[in-house]
Amino acid sequence: TIGELQAQIPQVPWLDILTKIFDAANVTVSNDSNLVLEDSMYYSRFHKVINSTKSSVISNYFGWRTLQEIAPLLNTDYESYTLDFQKAAKQSSVKGDRWKKCIDMLVGRNGIAKHLMGRLHVDKYLSANAKRKVVRVSKKILKSYKEQIGRNDWLSSATKKKVEEKVQNMIPKIAYEDKMKNDVYVEELYKWTGDIEQGTKLTDVMKGFRHNNVITNLMLLNKPYERTKDFDYVHPAIVNGYYIYTDNAFYYLSGALQFPFYADDVPLEVLMGLLGWNMASQMQSGLDYMGGTFEADGFMRPASFWSTKSIEAHNKKIACFSKQYENITDDHQGKPVKARTTVRNDELDNAGLQAAYRAMQETEQPASSKTSSQLSSFAGYTGDKLFFLSAGIGMCLYMRDLKLRFPDRTKQYSSAQERINFPLGNIKEFSHAFDCKDNDYMNFHAQKKSCSYW
């Protein structure tokens, strides 16, 4: 609480400071108000730095930070001063297009009017059917996980029950909040901006939006967070999917519901390969041993709910992936890949692809038993082939040779080639679909070296 913080660090008038801040939003705080301190050591040292620093230095610091924020909004003279400063500080001094900077400040990834941008994106680019269709895909994957875990024979009964509860309570948060389509709700989000019209100076626009965002954030204090309804996203229009442990929810945002990841008229096999795999990998984050630190409702535990027996079995699964991925030679460096930092995401990739494939198989009309007719150029391809090709295409990327010769050994993800070859090779139906010979590189099952999670 504020009172407890005051007792620990009495040199700083915490209640007075916070009262003045929250007064702007007409929100009352007291010594009984709860606080979340992510770095208590910082606050315990804060007053020592302030008290030992000259007032002129503190004033200059705040003046400099204010100018640093304002300078990009001013005319080109001030922009040149900023570039000179960045050059002297050995930072990037590349001069970009001012119009791009202005747009990015308002509606970019960290823009101050990102909800407006999200609404415009949804209205212009997202079909009415897109969200419904992708929600159905996500529910098929959750059902696939539920059935796989139900058949699992290496989890203890207590651990299996808890994992099944997480699947049952996991929430798909797709594209955007439904209330984003409500004009009254969106207008309410920006009612504190003041008078802004065409011709208003950018500095005044930014000031109005920043003031609005501060007020709306302060007003959230003491209001309940609805796990099943509220969205915790950076920006609804970005191309991204992720899992939030404290929500037990996975997100697949509206920016990703467009070409090349989504189209209304493509068959389920393609959607499962392109975006279903990504979704399933995010879900896996909450279902494995590390996900066991959080309950089905998102509350954090002091330790994972996984039993010792289940953890030992989990570690054997992970060891299989580690051995598999490390038993390769980097084509560009000519030496084995060691000391991997990617094993968690290797697990997620593999478990996710297998769950997405099972979800496709377990539909009312199994994709593997028919030929898709919705893609005329691929009329001779079975559903399985379309799924695996789509999965590979979705993971492909272009990299320069220089980047490949000097990879980042602290990276969290394997190379695109590995992220395609290993998960696909670990599914025996892949080899069947493409008539792979027993000694073909990716026929891991025939060579007795495949790995799986569930």
C-alpha cells in the first residue's frame, strides 16, 4: 500500500505526489491504496539520488527530457538540432520522412491514437466474416488440445486435470474487442483530447491526445479487469499473435487477418497451416510445465502445479527436441550448432503444428480425405499437402548471406529453415503426403528419430 511504502521510504511524500497526479482524473487515493512495485530497489534508492543531486542538474534534466519529447514535433531547425545531438551521442542520425514520423506518432505501434487506427483498419480491411471464421479455427485447435491431453499417458492424473482446466478456460481473443465497433465507446476513449480539427498544429494534437491518454489510464484505478472481455494489446492493427499468462488467453490481432496469412475464400487446410499453427503454438505456452506456474484463471502460483513425475517426463520430451535440433550443421558456418537458446520455442513450434494438424483432421469432413477445390491452381493437391505447404510458406523469410553467416546465438527462435523442417518432419503424415522414402532427410519417423510433445 501507499502507507507501507511511506513507512519504508519516509523521505518521499508519496501520498501527496500520487494525490496530485490522480486529482487530474478525479480519482481518490489513500494510504490504503494498493501499489505494484516492479523494482523496489529502484524506489529505495530514488530519494538518495534526488537528495544528493544539485537542483540545477535536476532542472536541466527535466528541461532536456521535455525538449527531447517536443523537438520532433517542431520545425526542421529543431529537427537538425536533434540529429546533431544523436550523432554526438553515437545514436542513429538518419533523417527520415517527416510525414512518416507524424503518422507513426499518432497511429504507429506505440502511437497515441492507436485505437482510432485500429478502428479504421478494421472498417477498411477486415471482412465481416474474418473474425467469426478465425474464432472457429481457434476453437477447433482448443478442442484438438483437449483431446490430445485426454489421451496423454505421461502426465500424472492430478497434473492432467489441471492442464485440462487450463484448456477449458483458455480464451481466444481474436482481431479486436467487439466494443471497438461501437462509435460511442471509441468517442468516449478520446473525450479528453480537447478541440482538435483539421489545421490544428501537431504539437497541440499530441498534447491533447497525451493528456487524454493519461486521464483515461488514471481512471482505470480500482476498476475491475474483465478477463473474458477486456483486451490487453499494444495495437489492434499490428501483425502479431501471442499468449498472456495472467489472462490465460491468446491473441491473434486484426493486422494478421489479411494476405498472406488470411483470406475469406481459402479452405480450412490453408488457414490451419498459415495462422492455425501460430495460434496453436501460442496456446502451448500456457499448457506446458512453464505455463503451469499460472492457474486456469490467470492467477500466478509460487511454483508450477506440475507433479515431479510429469516434470521428469516433460524434461525427456525437451531433451528429444534439444538433441534433434543440435544434431545439425550450420550450412553457412560449416560447424555444428550448440548451446541452443531456442529449445522452449522449438517445443512450442512442434506441439503447435501437431495440434493444428490434428484440429484440421478432426473436422466433420477430414481434410486428409478430400481434394480441395477452392484453389484452382492446386486442384490436384490433397488437404494434407495444402496444410503442410501453407505451414512452410507462412514461416519462410528472406535473409542475406551475411546475416546467416553471423547468426545471433542469443536468439530465442531457430532459423526459419529449422522451424519448417523439424516440426514438419516430426509428423509422419507429412512423409506420407509427399511419398517420402525412408532415407529422405525429413522422414524422421522412418529413421526412428522423431520427437513429439503430447
